Amino acid sequence: MCAMSEESLPPFAAVALRSFPGSVRRALGRFFGRRRRVEEAAVPVDDSALRSRAAAAIREYASAHATLFERAERLRERAERLEKAGTPSESARNRAERAHREVEAGLAALRASFTDGGSEDRGAFDREVALRYPAFQPPGENA
């Protein structure tokens, strides 16, 4: 389920949403998100060039930081293996989550540097990350 990021809401709505409990905030975000997605869908954008640029940027980042991706995957698998074996390890799960957050932070920084052009850039970048690394969704997509 995709939640909406605060940056895409009107200024007054972002502040107002912070004062609501989490479940209400997510429901309102989904409501406003659906409206926004319908409005954005009305404007077709040929984003093949954007997606190509995004894919190249992600590929370059992933090759330069392959150890981060491999570590996150390895630690996630280890935590899952321990869970399935009936000996869950909180420290293994914490290490896996920390590694996962490191990769997400790197992708978020890459997204910020890539998306200086606006929401079309963010959309193309987010689609490429979802295709290549579904476990590492962009910020705001994990709600």
C-alpha cells in the first residue's frame, strides 16, 4: 500500500497531518494520494528518456555500492533463516534492518540528486527502483 509523502501535499495539509494519529494520517494520505494520482494520470508524459537516465543512475550507484546491497541481502536472509529455524535473533534482525536502512538512505540521496526536475523525475526514478530492487522502495512507499 503506497502512502503519500508530505512534500506532495499542499503546505497546510502537511502540517495538519502531523497532528493526527498514524492510522488517520495514512488514511488521509491515501485519499489525497488517489486524487493526486488521478490528476497526474490525466497528463501523459513520455518518460522513456527519464527512465533511461534513472536506470543508468541506479545501475551506476548499485555497482559502486554493491557491498551495501549484498550485505543487506545477506543479513536479511540470515535473519529469516534464524526465524524459520525457530531461533529468532533480535540482534540479527536489527543488523538486517540497519543494513536495509543504509541502502534506502543511499537510494534516497541518489533520488534527491536525480529529481531536481520535479515529480516526473521522482516517478521515473521510483519506478526503476521498484523494478530493480523491490525490497528497497523509495521514501514514503513503505507505509
